[in-house]
Amino acid sequence: METELNFLSAGDQSLVIQLGNSIDLEINQTTRALSYSIEQNSIAGVIELIPSYRSILINFDATIISISELKEICSDNYYNLKNIELPKPKTIEIPTLYGGEYGPDIEFVANNAKLSIEEVINIHTKNIYPIYMIGFTPGFPYLKGLDEKLNTPRLKTPRTSINEGSVGIADNQTGIYPVKSPGGWQIIGRTPLKLFSPNKKNPFIFNIGDNIKFIPISNEKEFSIIKEKINSIEENE
């Protein structure tokens, strides 16, 4: 494995492991594998692992494990990654209603790309998007694989509130807002799926390494029917 570990201090009880300097599939897979390996080993004193595109933040209890011990264990895990088999990724279909009040920026995205709105929808729904990281808000998936035709700059002025389930584009990425929050991405649609359920044992419907496939919804009635079914399931769980 060519990538060398780069350890950075993030405080007296936090350590960052950097595995590269770019958004790259191989680097991301190595990051996921190392995070998974450390997690599976249940290292005493490790409180939390937060993987990103190319790095891992480890929060630990310094009264249980020292930073030098943690670095040594992480290095050992890294050089034995060939023995790690990651969980098989799932592909999650995300029904999405594009345009109108659900996707107020789709016209801007279309004009920026010199495409019709229908072409934007067709291009956005044709690909399968791997989840490279989850962050910003609980369950926000950062997705790789956006067609370069749809690359669109962020909003010049971020919105103070974006609806839960909104599907957006920012530069060369696409993602989904799992909760209502501020944000600066160009909103092209919205899904009725509930991506984050904090009261469930597993609050997210996907994990890093899974894949997303956007499925277009034809109208508001279909959107409402799907949302009602989801709400009914939530109430009965």
C-alpha cells in the first residue's frame, strides 16, 4: 500500500489520521477499511471514529490509552488491511420529486449546464452514487459520481433553512439534506424518505460505502403517498 499515514493532533484526546490529499476512490476505500478495522478491534479507550473522504478523526480517553499507543495500534491495523473485508455495500433507491417548490434551483442548474430541466433530471438519475462520507448534519451523504455536466457552483448566499429531504448539487457533488437546516447547495428536488430517525437503534438508512440511486417521482400525489406510507410505518414501529 503506497499511502503513508500522517498523524495530526486535534487536541489532547483527539487524533486525526490522514491518508491522502484528494477525493479519490482508492483513498476513500482505504480510509473506510482502516476505520472499520479499528472499530472491529474494539480498542480500549477509543470513544468514537469519524471517517471522512481521506481521513479519520479518533476521539479517545487519554486516561486509558496514550496517543503514542493509539498511533502504534492504528499503524498495525493499517499495514494489515489486506486481511480486512468490508461489509458488502447496499444500493438504496431514493425516490425524488424534481423541480417546482421541491427543487427551486433546478432551472438555474439547467441554465448553467445549457440543458433542459428534463435533461438535468435524466442525467442526475442515470448514475449510481457511492457514499464517500456522512457529515455536516446527521445522515447527510456526500456522494461521488455526479456527471460533470451538472457541476454547479454553490449559492452565493446560503439559505437559512432548507427542507428535510432536499436533494442538492454543489460544485461536483450531490447530496441529500436529512434534516431541516441552513445550507448553500443548489436544490433540485426532494425525497419523501426519512433519512434520519434518531429514536431508532440504527438511525440512518445507509452507511459510508453504500450506493445511492435516485428514482424520479412523477407528481406531488405520488410524493404524498410515499410520505404517508413512511409515516405510517414509523408510527407502528
